[in-house]
Amino acid sequence: MNFFYCPIITLSAQTGDPVLILRPEIPLRLIGTSRSAVSQALVDTGADYSIFPVAIARQLGIALVAGNGPPMTAFGGQQLATWFGDIILEIGSDAECYRWQAHVQFFEFPSPDEESLILGHSGFLDYFTAVFDGEQEILTLTPNGDLPAMKSSDSS
């Protein structure tokens, strides 16, 4: 499956001027016990875990459990408290669709404007061969043998 990079306008840290950045973001269907939603998610090879906002867990009826281990460490050594939960994820198009259950981390972002969905190795990249083509601005995802695929009828 091919996904075009998403254009994002942000401010340059160096000059403060608007700059265009292209990110490997994909549409992701999130399925909980009470609802489903579609959102853009950043595919991040530097993320060990897939991390979603706690607000999504609340919206979709996903039960969360606090971890017993140390807090997650983010870029720069920042310590983050996270919770864990199971969610069904789905990516695809009319021609090709993949659905699986993932055990992911949820984080309470400081504000809704800061919320983002991060698809890291655990729960996502471990299940796909990913090719990031910066020149063509395309992310190609091919499921591997580790993908615990579900049929569409397994859950709504």
C-alpha cells in the first residue's frame, strides 16, 4: 500500500518563517468497544511504541491500565506517564485493507492542539516492511508474517 506524505506548514525554529514539511502520515481507523474513528497518524521509525492520546481511549470506550514499570522516556529524556490499552487498528483502501488488535500506550497530552497519534515499532512497524521514499514523497507499507490480521467481520 502506498501513502503520499502529508504537507504540514510549520514555523522554522531558525527564522520563524513558515516552512513546508512533508510527513509520512497515514489515515488510520481506530476501533474501540463503543465507537470507531479515523485520524491521521505519523509513522515514526524512531518511536519504540505506538502512542495515542488518552482522549481517544475515552472517546472509543477503551479500558486503560497504568503500567508497573518506569515512565516512558521521550526525546531529551523527558519522563512521560502512560497507560496501556488494546485497540483494533485498520489501514487500507478499497483494494487492500488490514486490521489487527494492538496493545498500545496512551498519553495525556497537555492540550487538544498538541495531540497526535504516533505509530512506532510495537503495535505497528513490527508488522510491516516500510519504505520511506523521500524523493517521491511516498511511504510504502507491506504486511509481513508477524501481522496478527483479523477479518473485517471480526469486529465492527
